[in-house]
Amino acid sequence: MDIPSLIIIAYFFLTLLVSFLCRRRNTELQRLLVAPQQLGLVLTVPLIFSGLFGGSTITGTVASAFAGGVSSAWYLLGTAVGCLLFLLLVFRFYRAVAVVKHSGSIPDAFAYRFDERTRVLMVLVIVITNSIALSTIPLSTAAIISKITGLSSDAAGWLCCIVLIVMALLSGLKGVAAMNMIHTFFMFLGLVVMLVPSLRSAGGFAGLSAALPESYFSFGSGGFWSVAAVLLGAVLAIMTSPLAFMSVVSSTKPKIAKNALRICAVLILPFAACLVLIGMCCRVIVPEGSANAVLFDVAQSFNPACYVLIGMSVLAATFSTAPASLLSIITTLNNDIYCKLRKNASQREQKIFVNVGVVVWTVIWIMIGKNAASILGQLTGATQIKSVASVILLISLYWKRVDRNSGFYSLLTGSVVAMGWHLAGNPFGIQPLWPSLAISLVLLVILTLLSPAPVSESSQAVDAIFKEYDALPAEKK
């Protein structure tokens, strides 16, 4: 076995050891899945940051920057803005339902604002969109392991599947947060090691300016409506991000979750800059290269150490995101479906459901992802599907007339349109966000105006939760 393969094995072993040691005292299922009020700032920051961006984000952003320049940064910049707006717009709502009603998932929070129908619908939205992101692992990661270790693509894909399952089952949410500290370090280390020789080979910033067309330095080169859809979709997706929600539930204090989100927003800026610059440098170094393969082709041309480190950076990003996404899916299915159908399910029965669910769900979606054509397209499509739910929640928190029916039917219609538009391949070059928002918002306004009560019953229930939350002593919030 060669040195690069040994390095990857050692890396996986180290992260698994850290996660296992971190969770060894947690035996209760909900403390494993949700880690309620257990995480300090040191664990919350890497949980959110590394969890938001998988290996597909690294390879997809570099490929987009290679093909189009700085406009590829909009998805990442939108996520940074979304972290800050999350604090202003929905943080208090999520924290209140988590503390007062012991809510452990986004669908559960939606149920308190709307009803049980909306809970089930949000389960489908969260599960499907997170699974779409999960399915990008074969495209973003298996190829790296295949190149470094010499395994076939199929064997590397199944290796990823096995590692992901083991990470999710052994770690729990607190263990994932501990792993993500290591992942975050290697993500930045690999990018910096790659960026320095890339800039040098491209002739520095002056070389980029001289070699690349002017459109590469324009943030609007992708077209206004496409750029706006990607940016707005990324911003809105954070409002219903299970990871952002988990930071609210799992942090020991509200202040810690707020500071963690602010730090993540700041960290995204150098992360995005590195990815975009690497992609643009690669365009200068190998102008005829393949966008999806250029990152590793250029890294390999520098030296073996650079190649291994950039590979580890992508692996770190993937295995920081995937276990957290998988845990959020299984937590949602367990808390909002299984436990609702089987109200007296024991801890043992829930653990069996969770363990079997992790294995089956991972295998199914990784098999589906092997046939996906676009990495970044899958991610932006998933974020735009969730965006409809975010918009409806935001409006309902500030327009108290919105009731159960208007919320449910507008969410149902918008989600179906967004999903269908995404699966159809964005007809007419239009992103799924626009038709889904147009239809759902029109329906929401019409149904809400037809509602006789100026303040809906479900809105009054949320006001009661806020009142109870505000009355709690500071140490219990």
C-alpha cells in the first residue's frame, strides 16, 4: 500500500476515533441525534461551517470558476448572507419552540406554526433536498479516492458509502461536530497549499487579469436572473437548513449559536475566495482542460503532496457534510414519522429504526447519485426547492393572518413545482426558484386574504410560545 493511501486511512481513523470518544457517554437516542444544549462555540462553529459545504461545493465551485470566473461565488456568498439573516428573521422562533416545546426538527417547528399536514410535507421537503445533496458523493469523492488509491470508481463509491454509514452510526451529532474540527482544518489547509502554486504558475493577479477575458471578473456574467436565483436560493435555504436549526437547539446558550453563525459567515469569505481564485488560475494554466477534472489535474502537475492535500480537502468537506446531512434526515424520519405513527416506540425500537434507516437510505441515494450529471446543479436545485418553504415561513411569522390552509397549500404547490422544474432540467433556462415562488406566493396571498380572521389561530399559538419563552429566566433560554 502506497503512502497516499495510508494517509487517507489514517485520516479516516483519526476522525472516527475523535467522534467516538466525544460521544461515548451519550446513550440516549435523542442526545445522540440532536445533542440538545450540549455544544459550545468550539464545536458549534465547525458543525455549521463544515456541514454546509461538502466536497461537491469545492469541486463544483472550482469548475464553475474555471468556466465563468467570479460569478461562481454567488452560491457561497448567498450562504454567508443567509447565516446573518437567519439570526435576524427566524432564530428567535426556532429557539422558542425548541426550549418551550422541546422541538427537535424543522418539520416539528413548522407544525407549531401551521399543522400536522405541514409537518409531513416539510418532512418530505427536508428529506428529499438533503438526500439530493447526499447523492453528490459519488461524483465529488469517489473519483478522488479512485485516483489516489487505485481502486475502481465503483469500489471507491462503495467505500465512501461504508465510511459514511460508520461515521453516522458511531458519532451522533456531537461526534460529528468534533470530527468537523479536523475536517475544517484540512479543508483550509488543502486549499491554501493549492492556491499558492496556482497563483504563482498563473503569473499572480496581474497574470490572471492579462490572460482572462473581462467577463471572468464580472459578478453578473451568468445573467441577472440566474445569478439572482442562485443567490436568493442560497440565502433562503439557510432559513430551513437542518444544520442551522441544530445550532439553535444544540448550543448551550443562544449567544453561542448566534456567534457561531456570525463566525461561519466570516469564514465563508476566504473559503469562497480560495475556490474562485483556484478555478481562475487553472483556466490560465490549462485553458483547454476539463472543468470537472481540472482541480486534480493541476494539483497533480505541481507535486504529489499538493495532490494528496487537495484530495484530502475535498474528502474533509464531503465527510463533514454527509454524516450531518444523513443524521438530519434520519432524525426527521424518526421524530416526525416513525414516532408519530408508533407513539409508544421504545428507545430500542427507535435505535433499530435509526440504524437500519442510515444503512438503507445511504445505499439508495448513493446509487441514485452515480447517474447524476452535474454537481453544482444538484446543490443549487436542492437549495431552491427548500427556498419555497423558507419564504412561506418568513411571511407567516410577520403576517399573522396566514393560517393553516394557506400555508399548507402554498407550500405543497410551490414544492411540487420546484421539484418538477428541477427534474425537468430547468426548462427555457429558467431556475426552479422563479416559477415555484410565483405560483406559491400568489396562492398564499389569495388564500390568506380569504381567511376571515385577521390573526389566525395558528399564529396565536406561536405568540403564546413566544410569551412563555420571553418569561423564562435567562439561564433556561
